[in-house]
Amino acid sequence: MDMPQTKSFKPKPNTFLPTEQRCSIPIHQLPTLTVLLAPKVRLQKVASRSSERKMSAIKAVLLDIEGTVSSISFVRDVLFPYTLHALPQVLDEKWDTPEFAPYRNEFPVEFRDEREKFEAHVRDLTARDVKVAYLKGLQGYLWLTAYRSGNIKAPLYADVIRALPLWTSRGLKVYIYSSGSVLAQRLFFEYTDNEAQPDQRGYLSGYFDTVNAGVKWEKGSYEKICEETGILPHEWVFLTDNVKEVEAATAAGLHARIVLRPGNAPVSDDDVQKFGSLVTDFVDDEGLKGVLGVP
């Protein structure tokens, strides 16, 4: 801290001290200088707070898939039925092959050895929408052929197609976090229904699922994502349609907003009050634009 110039400073004699002690106090201890220094201290504190705000700027967006960037109906009415439709033929052709072995061996022991038990278990899990890693891995494998053949294309909401290049052009990183496997996520963004640019993977910096991050309603999963990417919790915005996921992400220190799309479950007034207004458009939502710092 710069000290004020004191050469021309002539303090008045302190009449409260004996003559022999007058002006014997070191100049930097005189109370009158505290007043002179106070504004400079306050300015430094203001500058420090300003610097902290700059350091807290959002650096990354974390996106859910189902009910957030695409409709719930696509997963439940297209992908899941395709899984059950394709499964019998795949089991006929691939059951004992090295290609299928990694997916088969991830299933619990009691379902690995008999094809009938294996298929029945897959159908049961799918019907109950159980989000276990070994089922998600198998689904990604089954969807691979469907995507590559052109039989299935992933429908992205129009505002998502506009938002991805906008965000990345502003220096934001975009990551995906879904209960679907990383393979399924990559396929989803590689084979979209956007005719101008079907492959959207170039806008994405990474993918997280229940294997490499953890289940989505646990705080620790979001902490692991922060650790893996080196991006601090307060530098993230997480967008999802699931309130429990918003709660977990918020508990981990992330900014999180609830997304409302057609066909999504209704959101209570209490949750809106707790987590902020609902996001219905990634580009035109003023609140989201303010958080992300984009026009």
C-alpha cells in the first residue's frame, strides 16, 4: 500500500501529552492518517469484490438429454420400443460372439447364461424404465445399427440447435450428463434430425453417464464432474427437467435450472420459487441469458 507523502505534514502539538512527549509518536501511528487511508482501503475491497465476480463467471453448461434437449416421447416411444424389437434378432446372431460378450457380461450372473432369462430381464427393466448401467450399455449397442442405418434420427429442439453454436462461440464449454451410456449419447448427437448439420458433436466438450460420474440425483456425481473437468462448481449451469437432479446439483454448488418442455411432468410452485423460473427456450430465456452472460 502506498503511504501518503509526509514531508510537508506538520501536525499540531498534542496538548494532551506532556511537552517532552509531544510529537514523539511515529508519524504512521497518528490517528489522523487513518482517515486519510480509509478511502484507499475501501477502494481495494471494492476492487477485490469486482475481481471475485469476474472469476465467478460461468464457463460451462451441463445438459441433460431426455426432456431437456429432446422430447421424452422420443426415448420412450421410439428408442425403447426399438430396443425390444431388435433384441431377439441380436440375441440370435450375437449371443456367443466376442462382439456381444462385453455387454452380456455386465449383466448380473443369474441372467448371463440363459438367453431366455437375459431377454426377459431386459424387457422387465425397460418396462419399468430402470436406469442401471448394464441396461444402458446394451441399449447403446442396439441403437448403433438403427442410427447408422438412418432408421432413427435424434430430434433436437430448434432452440438447442441455435444455442450450441451460440454458447461455444462465446467461449462456453458444453457437456452432456445423461443416464444413457456415453455411447448412446454420442450416437444421439451424431445422428440428429437437423438436416443442415446432423452431427452436433463438434459443439460438445465431453459426456458423463452413471458409470463415469454416478447417479444423477446424488451430490457427489456433480462434484466428480467438476473434479474431472477442472471447472469449479459455481462456474457451471446445469439444465434438466428433473427436480431431484436440480437439487443435487445445487447442493454441489452448481447453478441449476428446471427445463419445461411439452410432455414433461408439471413443476410445483414451490420448486419454481426455490430454483427460479422455468426455462422453456435456451436462446430467448432472459434469465438464462443473464446467468450465461450471452446476449
